[in-house]
Amino acid sequence: YRDDQLDRPPSNELEVVKRRQAAVPMLIQCDKCLKWRRLPYTSNAAPLTQAQLEAWRCSDNVDVM
């Protein structure tokens, strides 16, 4: 939303959509240790496939932190 347009639906402009995606983290659970991890937003990376989402492990995380 823009500050002065709260009564309208969210904007679909590319820059606004990118900011929304970056602001909302993706949470995923490790199949091995069952801990939840927050994956960082990367605009240049391909989205995870269904097979990757179903068998995700902490070692698959590209962010070592």
C-alpha cells in the first residue's frame, strides 16, 4: 500500500510487488531436525519446486547464518 491509498487494493507495480515479497519471509521446516527456518528472499533465484519443499533439510539452506 501507499501511505495515502489505504482504501484501495495493493498495487501490482513490479517494484511494489518485489518489496512485498522481500518483506514477507518464507518459513520452511527441516525434515531431519524438524526446526523451522526462515529462507532469505532472493529475486534472482528460481523458486523451490514441490519436491524440494517436501524434502527440505537445513543443509539445503544457502544462508549459512
